[in-house]
Amino acid sequence: MCGLKCYLLNIIAVFFDKQYKGWGRKKTGRFAAWCHRTFGGDLTLLEDGFIRSLDLGVKGSPSFSIVEDDIGIYYDATAPSRLENILNTYDFIADKALMADAKRAMELIVRHRISKYNSSTDVPDDYFLRDERRVLVVAQTAGDASLQYGMLDEYTTDDMIDAAIDENPGAKIYIKIHPDVLSGKKKSDIDIEAAKRKCIIIEENYNPISLLQYFEKVYTKTSQMGFEALMAGCECVCFGMPFYAGWGVTIDKSHCSRRKRKRSVEEIFAAAYILYTRYYNPYTKKESDIFDTIDTIVKMKR
């Protein structure tokens, strides 16, 4: 559901069931939220899930997953979301089956290098020098909603790059450019030419988890790649407040007082990738789950 169709369905809903839906903090989501505030009823905000597709969404690759949130949306840290509430309240210790599934799914994701998008290539074995210390800075796309709503406070991209340099003396600082930027579909949130004077730019579209195996520490504002870094065993420094920050597994430059619990990486994964996300196989046209999604992507990548 998108664009004009989304607007029309919400206008119709004003006169009938008052069930409003839209995409996150995009225009359709903001219109749905306005309808909800003005006319009452129920509001659900939608977004792509954390394992989205084989290729980029901007290239029209069909999606395997979606999140539906009747409280907020996961990347908006300025307000509660259903994911945040799950992480504050769910009894993960008691749900042994869920945690076993989470552990298994994480192992499969790292082993098969499954990311949000899955058309990129692995890093060549000779890409990096063997005996260098290296730190990764993750660039995002200009206008990314998670940057607007990610509680970045006064921090800029230059602050993040300078911190990576200052806090890791002797290390080489690499910057990964977002695949939507590499495809020419969007602009970067950094001045790439200016950054080249301080850092080494990775302009190839390498698989994130393949890339992360060469790093011990990652700096990000709000990118999902920061959570993939945690899954891959990296230390992660967050300048904003993405869904996985504020729970004790990241080094946080910002603060969110609503996030009251200490959670493990496995618990955050279980909440976000399993409890919060609904899966659908666009090729078999059937409801799915995370394991079918991983299996399908692995087979298609081959």
C-alpha cells in the first residue's frame, strides 16, 4: 500500500471503519496520523522489515517483511513504539522457544551474510592490509527519516568521523557508503569528497556482514548496520538512538529515558526480527517466517 492508494483508503476510512494506515513518518504516515487525531479510530504505521529483499527497494525488488506498529514506529526515538514497549516489558527469559529461534536465526544470518538487502558481493580476501587496525564509519542517505527522528541532538556526521579518528589513534578509518547512494538513486548524508581527506572511502557495494568481519568497532548515527555489527561481534558506537541503542549493548552518545531495561543482543533481535516483524514470501505468495525468508534468500543468492 503506497502513494495515492494509501491516501484514498484513509479518506474512505474517515467515513467507514476509521482504520488508518500509512508508511512511518513519510507523507502517507503523517496523513494517516492526522486522520486519526482529527476523526478518532485506530492508527497503524507500516515500514519494511529488517530483512527486506534480494535487491534494493528503490529498484523495485519485492519485500519479504513488514512491521505494523499501532503505537509509533521503531526508528522514531522521540516517541514510544510497539518495539520499544516489547523491549521494556517482554519476559524473554521465560520464552525459551523464542530465544532458541533467535539464536538460530542470528547464526544463520551471520553464516549466510543476510542483510536488509542481499544483492551485494562479498569483500575480496585481499581488499584490506593484513596487519592494520581499522574502524568503520557507516554513512546513510540524506533525508533518512531515522536521522530526523533518531535523537541525534547536536551531533553532525563530521562529529562522528572526528570521534572515530580521535578515539582510535593509530587505526585506519573507513567509511561505508550506503547502497542507495552507490546505485545513484539517493544522495549521501556525508560530503564524500571532503571525507576522503580524513578517511578511506569504501565505494564498492559490499555485503555488510562480509565487510564487518574485518572490523572490531563501528560508528553509526542510526543505521541498521550498527545492529548487524553487534550480531557479527563488533563494538558499536551510536550517535543517535536507533532501535537497538539505549539497552546496554551499544556505546551511546545520546540518551532515551524511556528505555529502562538492559537487554542482550539476542533479546533485541528476538523483539525486532521475530515479535515485531511479519514475513511474507513474495515468490510463493504465502505467509512466511524468518527461517523461510532466510532460506529463500540463500537459495536465490546462489
